[in-house]
Amino acid sequence: MKVDLKEHIRSIPDFPKPGILFRDITTLLKDKKAFKCAVTALVDKYKNKKIDLVVAVEARGFILGGAIAHRLGAGFVPVRKKGKLPYKTTSATYDLEYGTDTLEIHHDAIKPQDNVLIVDDLLATGGTVKAVTDLVRQLEGKIVGIAFLIELTGLKGSEKLKEYPVFSLIKY
């Protein structure tokens, strides 16, 4: 089944603020063929990589990450904003355009040398996923790859992740 995934992404100008062109994936997610095609393409890329865990970032990353983990027969590990996880956590703080933010993972979520695939919906500047790589490394996981549904190439986020294999299904 071949689907042009770009046709299923809605572009919304000036959201969340003027000058931003927001790439809305909800239109892809609601289309059963497009969603299946996207998940299948990402699974096919990693099905022979012996993935133990899929680590995904809230919130849209959870949608893709959970489906991919299930199809790969891997476990799923959520990375959340500070204060949202109920058990002991490991944290990483990263820079935003104005200020900082902190992500957390349960401190026992990854065992040393677990093969980890990091998944998120969109790669923009790379700050969020770079923080996730820091979390995985703190827990001594082995990052096998980083997968995105969409990459905004003009923002050069992949440069922050250049030490890892990065794969994006859709590029703008």
C-alpha cells in the first residue's frame, strides 16, 4: 500500500504564534491507511535492529512510539515533562527559544546496553530529542536509531543529533 503521506499533513499558518507554519499530524492519524502506512514504514526501517525499547516523547510521540513498539515486539518507555512521572526519575534540561524545559524518564526504565529506538513526531531544532538522547545515555542504553514522522530540514535539528542514525519519513 503506497500512500503520499505529505497529502495527509495539514499545514496551519501562524500557529502557535505568528510566523510559524504548524505541521498538524492529526489528519494523518485519523486516516487508517495513512496511519498504517507511516507506522509500517517506520517499523520496516528498524525490524531487523533487535530493538528492546522504544522511547518516545509526550504527547504526539507516544502515539507513534506505542504503535511502533507493539509492532516491533519491544517495550515502550515514555519521556515526560518534569513532575509527570510517578516514580524516581532521571532528568535532562534543555534550552528553548525563551528559557529552558526539563524532561524526565523513570530511573529504572532502561537497563545498560538495552537497544533503544527513540521516536517522536517531528524534528525541528532538535533540542527536545537531544535531551532524550542524554537521558538514554545516562541510563546506559544503546541508541540504535532516532525516528521521526516529519523533519523540518531548514531548522537543522539533525545537526544536534549527528552522532546517531536519524531517519525521517517526511521532510519539509
